[in-house]
Amino acid sequence: MDNKNKKFYFIAIGGIGMSGLAKYLLEMGCSVSGSDIKESKYTKKVEALGAKVYIGHDANHIEPDMTVVASTAIRDDNPEKIRAKELGLPVLHRSDVLKMISEGLGHEVQQFIGFSGTHGKTTTSGLCSYVLEKAGLDPSYCVGGIIPDLDTNAKFGGGKFFVAELDESDGTIVKYHTSVSVINNLEVDHVDFYKNGFDDLLKTFRKHIDNRVEGGKVIVNKDCNGIKKLIAANPDVKFTTFGIESGNLDYSARNMKFTEFGSEFDVYHHSQKLVSLKLTIPGKHNIYNALAVTAALNEENVDLEKVRPHFETFSGMGRRFQKVAEFDGIRIFDDYAHHPTEIKTTLDSARLCNTDRLVAIFQPHRYTRLKGLWEDFKKSFGAVDKLIVVDVYSASEDAIEGINSKAFVQSFQNEDVTYVGGSMENAARKILPLLKSGDMVITLGAGDVTRIGGELKKLHDEQTAGV
């Protein structure tokens, strides 16, 4: 189909989600341009594929025949957004573009497998895309993180499946019409959006379930308490279940063996063994992730023997327990975990590894989340020997009086917890002397704490070289 006349303009094209959509549209043959406040590896990637990228926002970039895409972070006073509205152009949220793609924007409609839930949706959507790609099934996909071995988060493929990560944080998940909806788990997280807590979350997911295509399936993790509430609240819905600990499951993991950085287990469909899987990513939560993907693919009649070998070669998503540096017997990992349950899961997995001392460097993400989940955060670091907390990453939020990292650290009693303020460079200078050989260090958060591992390695190398 001819997509050359479809012109898309992305405001903030350098974001991980926005750049993925831009890449997808470019591969479909659409005309793509956009702007961002600074150059990045993501702006360079879409430029290399043929996008016109401007550094800085300017109303003159907007042309009368464009469809404009703006992320949630773009305010109404943005000059490009103002110009688009003056010209009467559609200004779409990225979820609207994902919806258009999933419904066959300029191509044949594919089987839409959507992964959602409070935790694990990036890993499950990435793992599903990866094993389908490696098995030669040429999937299309748009996920929220870079798949390291494929070095991308999006691709327009000619195969049967379209795989996507579906975000529930702002309620846009209700827009999609999935063939298979996988819900990994449910917990309250985005307290700024879900004002009435879990009740609002249940209502949103009911709408999402109701919007699936005729005959569409809903696959859920029955071991999760939030999912149990979802099932109980919707007795008219036929759920396909997976898990490890619950009884009466459709899909289950059995005969589990844990290794230092992975696991082995058998996947059963009711009482029938389907496949044996080996993972080289650590933790029980990744068994759940692999189960979710296996259930979805089996429900879609994919030959599991074709995809089986590729579960073992999946090295995880970028910023998911990703090793970023090593020096003087100190290993530094980085993880995107920014919700108490994610943090506890990551640290419990790290505890399974052979390590002398486990050190966490935590950056709270958003003041509203820290305030709303304060006590839950305090309970999530039980596995660590030492906790270091850096300043809150605001994500454009205004500060809340009394809610900050220093106050959070002061609320602990009799534990090895340290507050380190300032920029990531300054934080790294203060943290390096606190580390010792044999430490496993994990940086945790959705903000720029990801830079600390590199800063620590750089400082170490400079000191060693006598700079």
C-alpha cells in the first residue's frame, strides 16, 4: 500500500516510545519529521532511517498537511502544538498512533498481542518480539525499551503478529482492540491518575478487556492478588490463567531450578507438558514473564519448539538488571525498577546471586509516587546490606513539601541507609569511597540514576590512571 503521502510530525521525537513509533512509520514508507530539545542516540537513529529532525521547537516546522504527534509531556504553550491547532491539524497522543498501526494503518491487519500490567510489560513484550523474530516469524512490534540483541524497540514486519507494550499509566490502554491481551499483574502505581486507587484501575482494565476483538483472549497471572480481584470482579469474562503457586491453572511452571543468573523449568498446559525452557536472566519474576509469553504464543498456535531455543539467548531488556560496569571486584547493574514491588523483586533476585555485599542506589521517581507509596518503598529494600538514596527525579512534577530523599532516608531506623544529594556526577564522587571489592551494586529508578554506573567507572579509571 502507498504510504508516501502520509506525513507525521513528532514533537519530542527523541523519546524512547516516540522514536519507536517514528521508526515504525518510516519502515512503512511514511514521511516522518520531528523535533526535540537535544540530539540523542534516538534522534540519530530515526535520522539515519530518513526522518528530518530539528533540534529545538519552532512553529515554522509545522506544515498544513501533517499529522502531529505529541507526547504527554508536551504542554499547550509549545509553539509547534499551537501552530498545529491554528492550522486545524490533528494532534495525536502516541497511543492514538499505536492504535492506528494496530488497526492496519497502510498494511494488512495483524494478530495483535498486547502486554500490560503494573510490572513486566516491557520485558514480556520485548521477549515475545525477540523469540518470534529469532524464530524467523517476522513480527511487527512496538515496545517500551531497547531489545539489546536486536538493538531496537520497534519494527514493521510482514509476519502474522503485531506485539506491543500497552501503557495503563494514563488510561490510554482502553483505546486498543487486542486479539490477545496479556495482563502480567495489577497494583496501584500511578496515584496521580488513579485518584480512587485500585477501584479506578479495575474499571480501566474492564474497559480494556471489553474492547478486545471478537473471540479475543485475556491471559492473566493468577498468582497476583490484584489479578485475583480482577477475576472476581468480572465473573462473566473467560480468563486464561498462568502461574506457579495457584491451583487450577491453564498454564504453569513446574520443576524449577535456579542458577546464579537464570533458571530452568517445564511449562505445562493443564496436565500436559508443552516445553522445557532455560533462561539466562535471573529471578522468579522472569519465570512468570516467560510463562506469559509462552501462554500467549501457544494460544495463537505458534510452534513452541521453534521459539524454545531463543528464550535462553534473550539477555533481557535495556535497563532491566543490566550489567553496566565492573572494576576492582565491584559489579554494577542498572534496573528501571521504580515501584516498591519492582524494587523488591529485583533485589530479591540479586540476593540469589553469589555476592559479598548487596548495595542499592535508589532514585525516587516523581514526588507523587514517593508520597503515595512511602511506607511500601521503605519495606522494599529488605534484601540489601546498604541503601544509598539520591535526590528525587521530578519528571516535570512540582516538589511536595516534606517529600524528598533526605526525609525518606531520615525515616529509616537502625539500618545502613545514606542520603547523597546533588547531580549524578557529584553523587558518584560521594558514593565511590563507600564501595568495596566484592560488592554487587544496583542502581534503581526510571530517571537519570542510570548514569551513575558509568560515572563511577569513569571516576575509578581516572583515579587509577592518576588523572
